[in-house]
Amino acid sequence: MTQFTLYGEPGWGSAIIEAQLVWYGLPYEYRVIGDVLSDAAKREAFARINPLAQTPALVLENGALMTESAAITLWLAERQHSDALVPAPNAPERAAFLRWLVFIVANIYPTFTYGDVPARFVSVEAAQQPFLDALNDYAKRMYAVMEEAASGDGTFLPGRFSALDLYLGVLTQWRPRRDWFSAHTPKLWAAARTAHRVEKLREVWSRNYPKLEF
């Protein structure tokens, strides 16, 4: 059977796409890339597949490569002719979904791209920790903006589950960590917990975040 190939690392951004593949019931092979942030050989090997050496990287059934989680999210929904995770073009919540999907990948995701290994971007060692602190503070401000917009009914969009909740299910496992989200952005944390409790995604969450309590 022709299938997708997802390159990823447990707990990393590939979990967002892995959850969607499972949600749609699509066959896929999962290939572990290893810690490309700290291992130069692994990074070089993965860069031969995705020049940025970033997850997720999804090889389609025809052999074409897709990267960028937002693009993959939209493409999968179109491929499946499904509005289960992405509101249909005529849905009243479509505009809000697109706004916040791009908000996440444009404003929040880069704080990890640049902050996971600050030395890649800041050569002066004494400046690396202040740089990371500034990135973390910026991310917290962005999450506060999202908190204001969240529905508060257990999903980010009012009255419906979406891929935004899957994103939050992953993002709340990263800096500034679960306790911060629970205390400072309870609506975002509630949406993440809704995603964590989707039964058909239980194995995905357990594989990526073994310490996650359901």
C-alpha cells in the first residue's frame, strides 16, 4: 500500500502532523531523525531530505516532499475532503482558524527555532542567555494574545475541535511548560487537554510525551 513517510523525532513538531495522519486514518511510516540540534552528523543526514533540517517533513504518496506544518495541515484537510480539523471555506470560523494558524507558525514557532540552541544564532556566549530569555518572554506575550481570543469552552475555536487544539496539545509540552500554561493561560491549557483526551490519538500522545497524564 502506498503510504506517507513522516520524518520526525518524538516530542518535536512532527507530533502535530502525526496526530493528523492518525486522525484521518492515513497509512504512514515514521522515520526517527534523531537529535539534529546537537548531532551534526544527524543534522547533515536529515538536511539531505529537508534542507532546513526541521520537522515536520512529510513525503507524499507520489514521492514529493512537504514541509511547514501549516501547509501540511491545510493540504491534508483538502486531500481528505474533510472539515473535521480545518473549517470549510464557507464556515463562519474559517477566518479565525486561518488567522490563528498563521499566528502560531509566524510568531510562536520561531521562538523555538531560534531558542532551542541560541548559539546557532548568537555567537557571543554572554548574550545567548539574554537572547533566550527575550524569546521566552515574547512567546509568553504571544500566548497571552491567544488566551484572550480563545473560546474558553474547552476548544480554541468556539463550539468545535480543530487542528489549533492539536497545535496547543504539542506547544503546551514545550517552553514555558505545562505548569505555566495551566496557571497563566487556562483557556489554552483546556484546549490542549481536550486534544490530549481524544481517544484515537492516545497512542500518538503517549509515544511523543510518555509522562503526559490523561
